[in-house]
Amino acid sequence: MAQLPLRDAERLQDYIYKATARAQHFIGYPIAQDFDYSELFPLLKLPLNNVGDPLIESTYDVNSRSLECEVLEFFAGLFKAPVNNWWGYVTNGGSEGNLYGLYVARELYSNGIVYYSESTHYSVQKNIQLLNLRSIVIRTQPNGEMDYDDLREMISMHRDQPVIILANIGTTMTEAKDDLKSIQGIFRELAIKNHYIHCDAALAGVYSALLDLQPGFDFSHGCDSLAISGHKFIGSPIPCGLVLVKKNYKERIGKVIPYIGTADTTISGSRNGHSPVFLWYAIKKLGSEGLKQRAIEALAIAEYAVDRLCRLGIKAWRNPDALTIVLPDPPREISVKWQLASEGGFSHIICMPGVSKEKIDQFLYELEATMEVAV
Ligand SMILES: *Cc1c(COP(=O)(O)O)cnc(C)c1O
């Protein structure tokens, strides 16, 4: 390939410089930044594509299917998927995984109603629309967790329809977790026979499972499918995720396509072949123990940050075992610089791996300075 024209080369250098600088002040989104995948650089020269089903070989052989399968096995183990009865694939992110879970639920229960809390991620409502499913929004408790009394009332009003629950394992704003036990208790109470639970574990699923945090949400606790994001806790330069479903449910989906020599069982056709390699590399390099250690360290930083904020007189709080700290919106210049998302007068900082104590101190120092000016 020819070289870039000088002006464009400068433009690119400038962009790289700015993006690198912005990554220094990035504590408002649940994105790990402590990764180094430079050993994988040679793969940027390959058009890796895992088109179609990850478990069925394709005639498109420049792929990372074999590594993708190892990644799937790791997470199937972590989330206690039923032995020999699970299926999944590496997605483009949590949203696609949620779409897939709800798609499977709809194929099982075309007349089902989806119940999800008002704290649910915006992707879910869009997915429900795409799938043309009926849905009911459930109120939340002040911490962002589903209000089970409201859920019971809503389900009891529609007892003749199958129940599809979209449970949050870490809501976007407050990292609240819905309790599968309470939800299943309602199924029993109301004698609901046809039910399906999809866990949106995009945010907190991986470290919650690694540390066996309560409440449990994996297949052994009664979920039927779950989705995680790969670029959040694990960390990846390219957004990615993973969905797992019970295989006997999913067998209703997907046709064999002669052109690609595999089955069309995934949402998108061509699939990113690089992201499974990033996930594989992280899992192999850190191992379960290393990943657990990272989670423990991140939780300690979150505890430190909430503590320091409270000592500044700021009404900051977090849910039990959460990396997300909720606080009243700080001054705009702070929110812009540190890339803090805001909703309803509250912002959050998320202590994902890569957010160091020093970074928190720097943020607090700047926040405190604006408070002094305000006084
Ligand atoms: C991030 C997130 C999603 C969406 O995941 P993407 O990987 O961004 O598609 C869905 N639900 C929750 C709770 C999330 O935090």
C-alpha cells in the first residue's frame, strides 16, 4: 500500500494523540483499560471472520473459531451452563446478546410478555420492538433493583400468557441486580408454568460470577440465557460480548446455508474474528485466579472512592459489591473532562480495572477544587 499523504499522516497522528489523552480521563463508563494485546498485532493483517455458527466449520477458513470455542467453554463453565446442553457465540456486545436471548424466548413463546424494570438498558426496549414482543415495564426500588411487588401484580394480571423476564445483573446507572430467587418465587406463587429468564449480565456478570457474588444469576440459579459484554470487565479494543443459551431452546433457530458451508444461527452473518482472540488471550493470560484478583482490586478501589467522596461531604453511594458509585451531578466541567454519564441529576463513576487509586485521587482533587470555588 502507498504511504498516507503528509497531511493525512499528520491528521492521523493528531487523532492518535487526542484519543490517547482522552483515555487518561475515562472513569464514567464501565470499560477496563488495563489490557495489552500488542502480541496480537500480526493478526491485524488477516481478514478474520467467524461467519455463521461458531461450532460448525465453514469453508471460510481464515477464522478464529477454534479459539472462540475455547472462550465459549470457559464462560459456559463460569456460568454453570448445563453440560452438553448449551450453545453460544461471541457477539458484537451486550446489546446483541440481549437481542439473541429475547429472540430465543420469542421462538419458544411467541405470545409471551417480556417484563423488565424501568432501570433496564435502552437496548432492551429496542430489541423488544424489533422482535415485536409484548412487554410491561416494572417499577424499580430506590437502589435500581426490580420492585417484586409490582412484578407480582403485573404477572398476576396476565397469568394466561407465558412470562419472559429480562433480569438485570448490574443496571446501567446504579449496578443493581435483580434477584432470580424472588422472581422464581413469584412464578411458583402464581403457578406460572411457561416462563423464561434472560439475564442481562453485560455489566457485572463476569466479576459477579468469578467472585460468586450474591444474588446468583447463572444457569444453576435458573437463567435460560445470558449475555455479557467483553469490552467491559475483561477489556478489548473492539466492542464485543458473548451470549449463552440452553441448546435445546436454540435448536429452533438457524438454517444450513450452502454458500458459507455452516449454519446461520447468529444475528449477524459475518462475525468479528478478532474479538474472540482478544477474549481468549485475556482468559489465558490472567486465568480465573488473575481475573478474580483484578475484580477484588477493582472492588477495593470502589470502596476507597465512595469513602473519600463521602468524606468530602458528597452524598455518594454504591450497591453491595458494586464497582459503580452514584453521586449527584458534579459541575459540568468535571463531567465533561472525566466523561461522566448523567441521568436524572445523578452521575456515576465506575471503577473498572485500570481505574487506579491515583486516578481517583486526581478526580477528587479537581472536584474538591470546584467545590471550594463554589463556596
Ligand atoms: C453495556 C450494557 C449493555 C449493552 O452492552 P453493549 O456491549 O454496549 O452492547 C446492556 N445492558 C447493560 C446493563 C449494560 O451495562
